[in-house]
Amino acid sequence: MGSRSRAKAAFFLQPTDRIPHWEFLANPEFELQLTGIDPVLHPQKARLRTLELLPIDVEIPPRTDVPSAFQVLENGTIVNERGKKVSRWGGGTTWEWDHGSWFRSIEDVLRFDPVSTFLEQESKEVFEDIDPLQRFLHLPLEEMVRKLNEDFHYLQNLVGERALVPGHYYRTLLMWPLMLFGWEFFAELAYLYPQEFQRIWKGFVEISLKVTLAFSLTDIEVFTSHDDLCTTRGPIFNPEWYRKNLYPYYEMIWEPLKRRGKKVIFISDGKLDSVIDDVLACGADGFFAESYTDLEALVRKYGQEKVMVGNIDGRILAEGTKEDIRREVERCTRFGKDCPGYFYCVSNHITHIIPPENVFYYFALCEELGRR
């Protein structure tokens, strides 16, 4: 069983009895074998039982026990409850990812006002499945704080002392225009229309500042801040563009959380080697690293002062032999064991394509090797 106190100790760089786990489970076959409860039919019950049986120390459990609503058509196509084509993901499906569907031209983008759309009225048209915070954005700050705190305590009470529940924000800044406009319109706006870009960009900053200010006034102890800055090869934008347009606002967005002692953990896909120094300089207390990032080098640099999560390659669990899996866990254990804020984590989720027996073996190896 996991431990909220173990997770909190690691987030605050204090000694723990073993390397803690922060895993993202999306493997219903494994959970069914582990718990005897079908997570497709009972996602919340299965996850709570999983937390009783596995040493997972950080978790945001399913908010309800209602299964995902989707259909498999005769030709094998999967559609969600809105009839949109999606793919399988764990016990449910992927999001629609219909980026830019609101906008037919760059002129539509140039006329857009994030503040009036999201802060001054309730908007239900996009992204509530991806970002449940959207339903709170238009509320007065005091009401937003109350809603967020109620949600946090509901989830933390569900898992009890078995795990720590962090606050989470998916669209810190870059994800807002990327998801709303789509990549092509976003890039066109950013590079060809600098004046309009700054107006729209600062509107998204205003939204995110309200979110972090609200979270800073809740009882959360840890806040995860997500923006996908990188692909598997490195940054999406030139790092100099990030330094000019992104990082100064990160510092501003995270400041309310830092002022009230909340730990800020940055999450991004891809290869972070060329961006993470800047992100940490903005005030992040740690970061999540997929296997594309050279985490061993970053541990040598930040291992005693920052929280670091992951780097275990899910492809090895999906396709490798037991010897391959052992080598991968041993690799991360070597650099993580003396790093007080390191968490085991299979990068980019323990997905449904990983054989359940390999997931069982992975947790057994972590138990064997991760004792301090």
C-alpha cells in the first residue's frame, strides 16, 4: 500500500524508507487481475482497491464509478458519447483532440478574446473532459476556491492516507492556444502577428493566474502544472522564443503557489534537456521526465534540491523481456536512490498495451530494489 506521508516527505526532500511511486495507470487488464474488480465497469472501486494493494503514493482517483461512455462500431471505429472518433486508452478512450475546430481562418483567431470567452461567462463548448477546471473559470474567486477545495477534499478523503492527491492544471499557458487554435494557427499568430499575439497571450496568462491564485488558497500541498513544451526530439519552439514569451509568465503564474508554500511540479512530454534549466529557474520545485530526457545527468545537477519523477521507458515494459525490464528499473534506481525527491514512474503511463505480467514484475522489482 502507498503512503501519503511518504509522498509528502519526498516532495519536501525528506528521507523515505523506499523510493516512492507516482504512477499513471491505464491498464484495465492488470487492475482486473490485481483486484478482481473490472475497472471498465467500476473505475473508482477498482482504483481504490489498487491503492490498497500497490505502493502508489501519488494518485488522482476517478471522480465517479461511472464507466466511460463510448461505442465500437461494426467497422471497429470507436466513437465517444458525442459521436467523435477516438482511440482506446486504458479502460476508456482518448480525447477528441479537435484542435482549431472553433476557428475557420486566422482572422477568426485574431478576433478572439480569451478573457471574455472563459472568465466572463460560463463556457461548456470545449475541453471540459480534458480540463474540468474550465467549469470554474467564470466564478468569483472565492467561489472558485471553495469548489476547488471541495473537489480536493473529496478526492483526498477517497484515498485517505494511502496516497497524496495533488492539484492539477493541464493548460498552464502553451496548451491554451495550442489546443484552441491548433498548431498551424498558433504558429501563424505567434510569428506573423506579434501585436495580436501579445494581446491574446496575456489573456491566457490572466486565466492561468486566476487558477493558480485559487489553488494557492486551497488546502493542496502539491500542484502539478502541465504544458507540453517538447516532442521526443526537443522543444516545439526555439528555446529563445520560450525565454522571451513563456518563462517570464511561468514565474508570474506560479508565484501565488510559491508564496503559500505549495510545491510546483512541472509536467511535459518529450525531451526536456534543453528547457528544464529555464523551467526550474522560474520556480518549479521539480519535474516529470519521460524516457527521452537524460534524467541521470539532471540528477547529478539537481538531485539534492529538486523533485524528479519517472524516466522508466514504458516501451520496454510493453515489448521487452524480464531481463530488459530489470535493467531499466536498475538504471533508474541507481540514480534515483540517493535523490530524496525521486519517484518511480513509467513514462507516459502504464498503458493497456503492456502485458499484465510485466506490470506485476515491474512493481515487484521496485519493491526489491527501491528500499533505502
